[in-house]
Amino acid sequence: MLSRTVPLTLAAVLVGVLVGCTPTPAPSVEPTPAFSSEAEAFAAAEETYRAYVDALNQVDLSDPATFEEVYAWTTGEANAGARRSFTEMAAEGWSVSGDSRFDHFSPIEYDEEKILSVVTADVCLDVTLVDVLDSNGVSQVPAERVDRQPATLTFARQDTLTGLVIASSEATDAATCD
Amino acid sequence: MRLGIVLAVTIATLGLVPAATNCGMESAWTHCDVSNSGTQVDVSAGYNRPGATRPGGGGSDAITPPARPAQPDAVPAEPSCADEDLRCGLVVVAPPDLTLADLVSFRPAAPTLTGEPAGFGVVGMPTNVVAAASEQRIPGTVLGWDVTVRFVPAEFVFEYGDGSSATAATGGASWERLGQAQFSPTATSHVYRDRGTFPVAVTVRYAPSVDFGSGLWRPVPGFVSATSGGYDVRVVEVRTALVDRTCQEDPTGPGC
């Protein structure tokens, strides 16, 4: 005798996967170890400056991803300045060619107590080989550009490979490049 | 004039003066101006709104002495103030009125975008979409001033990918967090009328304001937008039917 029982089966099953809204954890700030000596701090600052120059030489104004490394080596005013320059040049459709060169690094001061200017140093920004062209290939470098521009840098403590980033960079008329 | 002077006093007290010439190497590519080394600071046409009041803003009508650069330059040569040049003695500094164009180098982060059911929706039923963006404070320099720019999410504009969009004051929340049943309507949910895959995007309109170091947030007119996409919703139809056997029992049955 065949059972006449009709099994009722609900066929369609809707699976709803609920995604919770988990907040991203705030990045923890780890204290950077202090430098054991002035010489060590100056060496770290020079290395930071070299890394910054290297990062600049990787910049392709048409590819904002290449700006990030420069941003990573700067903070505060220097970072804002870089962001503004890159944004403006990229918006204008400009391109850059030739390398910026490390020229000179003269440490001036190391002060452990100062947060934004742990190290101060004079450098010479050598942009002799650099040309900046607009979208028509016309150079945007004015005749009065100083190919080797003396500048004073300050460095701030930050959790980078060197423990420092560039906090400010101010053009001077010191004799650093002479 | 009073407000401008009050602000200048505040700024001078805090020692926050505009750093006149930032010159990174990328600036040197074209040209850097050498920072001047005297007591001269920029005089800015002002933040002097007639009728503007400041709570408790007593202040003084005395003329402020010129602010000095925070870090003296390497060149000590100071212009002599012996001459009749009024700029030597009397300089009033007030923060400039900013526009969105001045904030071009400040970019708020893009919002996050998700939804539920994750990546799915059902025709005729609300599909919940949730965006998140938080207030951001970005330090930097504007027109030579050290500032902090604050972006506060003001509006969320959802584009649901089927041609419809909605504006919400918040980014919405999950059904669970809202304490609502699944597939119930929320402030940010959307009902799709047809099957298909729809790319959803959200634009957050941030209201910017700027602090010149005085602790006073000065709003900048307009909004700065940041958009996120990349969230596709596959909208399906759901039908129920009575069948004789389960798909396991009869893999060739209807709907199996």
C-alpha cells in the first residue's frame, strides 16, 4: 500500500547574510625610541632627506599613487606643501623630467625635547637637471629659478624607517650651496 | 575692525604666525621665494564683518605689534624701522577668508560602503545600503597659515544604480543595529523593481571648516565631496512553490 502522504517541502530558501558594521580600529601610535646620540640623530635625518629625494625622483605627476611615498616622508607644513604642489601640477597636466639631486646636508641642531624640530639642518636642493613641462611640452621653469636652492629643513619624530620625517622646508639665502 | 584685531591678538599670543615660504624640493622644481627675514608679515584684507559678534569678545582696540616668525631665519638682517615706513610698526594680522579652492590639497577620506543582504537584494523588498564616514581633521598650511581643516559629513547621496538616488543625513545602519526586522525599510534602503546587477555608489558631502590655531572653527562655504563605489547589488526574484520531493530526493525535480 503506497502511502498517500504528501511531503510538503518548502523549496525556496532565502539566505540573507547580514554584515555587521564593525568599526575599524584606530591606528595605535607607538612611541619612537629616542636617539642615543646627536650623531645618530643627524645620520637619521640625512637618511630621511635622501629617502625623500629618492621618493621625489619616483614621482610621475600623472600617477597620484607615486606621490604617496613623498607624503610618507613628510608631515605638517612640508606635507601640505607637497600635497598642494603635486595637486596643482597634476591638475594642470604638467610633467616632470630629470632627477632632483642630493647635494649637501649640514646638520645644525639636535634637540630631543622638540617634537616638530628634533633635528634642524641646512641642505642644498639641487634641481639643475629638473624640467617641468606643461601639456604642450612648454617648460614651466621660470628664468629666475635657482638651480641650487639653499633651504633649512626641520625633522619631526615619526614612526618611519629612520624614525624621522621632514616637517618643514624653508628656502633661505644662506651660503649652503656655495 | 575689532574682530580682526581680537583674532590677531589671539594668534600672536599662541605664537602661531604664518610660515611664509614653504619650499620643498618639489616647489624648487619651478621656483621658491626666499623667506624674508624682517618683522614684516602679510597684511590680509580681513575677516571684518560688520555686525559680526563674538561671544565674550572683549578684546582691545590697541594696535597689535607685528607678529614675528616662529623660527628666525638664518639671515639676521632686519630692515631698519627708523624710516617712515608705517609697516614697520603697525601691522594687523587677520586670517583670510577661505574658499574651497584654497583647500584643494586637503582631501577627506572616501566613505565605506556596504549593504545587506551582502551583495544581494530581492525584487520588491527593501535592500539596505550602509555608508560610513567620520569627521576628519587634517593639519596643513593654507596661504602660509598653519591650519587644521575639519571635514564633517553633512549629507550622504546614494545612487542605487537603477537610476534612482536618495539623500540622507546619515549613512544609515544595519537592520540589527536599528533593531529592525530584515527586509524592512530604513532611511537608506532601496526597493529594486527589476532583476539585475546594480552598481551602488555613495557620495559624502563634507562641510569644511578651518581653525587657524585659535580654537575657533571658521566654516568655509560649500561642500567637499568624496565618492565610493564598488558595491554591486545583485537583485533576484524569490518565488516559493510546493513540490513533492526535496532536491536531494529528486535532483531532477522543478527548481533543482
